[in-house]
Amino acid sequence: MATSPDTNISTSDSLKYWNSIPTTVDGMLGGYPRISRTDLKGSANFLAKLRREYPSPSSNGTLKRGVDCGAGIGRVTAGFLSTVCETIDVVEPIEKFANEVKGAEMAGSGQVGNVYVSGLEDWVPEQQYDLIWNQWCLGHLKDKELVEYLQRCKKAVTIDGWIVVKENMSTNRDWEDIFDETDSSVTRTNEKFHQLFKEADIRCMKTELQRGFPKGLYPVRLYALKP
Ligand SMILES: C[S@@+](CC[C@H](N)C(=O)[O-])C[C@H]1O[C@@H](n2cnc3c(N)ncnc32)[C@H](O)[C@@H]1O
């Protein structure tokens, strides 16, 4: 059996890569800063639809506590999560990025709460969250680490809360995940994500593709998950 691409992931290589990247939106988005607006809008629309389709006592109001996982410099925290959450915790392994989030200007009234300088493979949530947002960072976790991480998220999400995953999709013709040695990450197929959700015993309640990104980029998919 061929080895799974995720076995190539090296945490020290990815930390080395990200430490070499400037604390800018351009750095976070690999040279495509202009997609940030469309991305944040797509995320806001997805969450709004989700809350309409699954009404709960907290459907209309602001969410009490969210967490931006693999937050980088806080692009998503500042540009989107601050408009829907009162407090946003941050998990990010690169210290210079995490420090940047603390000083970031928020688009909404939400404020940054706890900042955990940690990789998600080591992070054990201490709070209950209404929204656990994971974007463009889960490729740094091996398959087994991702399943274990999702199992921890399951315990950390409130009864009406959501775990959202927003990630690039593999376009490999043989339906395989793709290892990228530049940042030591893996780009998974939609099928692999569903397989890992199943292994973590987590339900996918809604999924859709992000629209409006330039051609030539990987397709990006959002998943809304519940225990
Ligand atoms: C492409 S950036 C995305 C940042 C942010 N989520 C956004 O959308 O703007 C990837 C981020 O993942 C972080 N990262 C790298 N390894 C990680 C790990 N093991 N756990 C969590 N985040 C990690 C990087 O430091 C970087 O901030």
C-alpha cells in the first residue's frame, strides 16, 4: 500500500516556513491578498445560512465565544469573527503572528480573548465555544492528529454551537491528497475530509464551495460540523 501523503508532514518544517513569512495579509494568503474580502464575505454568508437553517435560542444574537484556530495574524478574527462573536480566542503556533492578532483592528465589536501560542495538534480547549473556526491550517495536521483534534473540538462546542472547517480541496486526478513541501502541509480531497469526520464521529450538517475566487487556485470548501 502506498504511504499516505500526510506522513510527510513535519511540524518543524512548517514552523520554519511560517516563521519566514511576513505578518501581512499577503503572507497569510500566499500572495493573493485580494481574495480576502470575498473569502470573509463567503464565510459570513455561510454562517448566516447555517443559523437560519438550524435556528437556536442564540440564532439572532451575537455568539458569546468563538475561537479562531490557526489564526495567523487574525485576518479572520478581525474581518469576520469580531462581527459575530463577543469574544474570540486565538490559537496560533507562530508567536509573531499571535502577537499581531492582539493589536489588530476589529471590524466588529468582538474582542480578542485568550491567545494560545500552540499548534492545534497540542491544543486542548479549556472553554466552551459557540463557534470553532478552522481555516487554511488543518493541512498541517496528520490524519490521525486531525481526527484526535476534532474529537477534542466535539467536547468543546456548545449545544447550539458549530465547528467550521474551511480548506483547500485536492484537485489530484487520482483523487489523492497532495503533499506540499514548501510549507509541509497536505491538501486533502473532499472524500478524505468526510472519512476523517466519520472517524472522529462528527456529523457534517452543511457543506458548500466558496464562490468567486480566481481560476487557478484550489477550490475551497466549507463544512459545518456537529458532535
Ligand atoms: C495560510 S495561513 C492561514 C491563517 C488564517 N487562518 C487565515 O485564514 O488568514 C496558515 C496558518 O496556519 C498556521 N499553522 C501552521 N502549523 C499549524 C499547526 N500545527 N496548528 C495550527 N496552525 C498552524 C500558520 O502559522 C499560519 O498562521
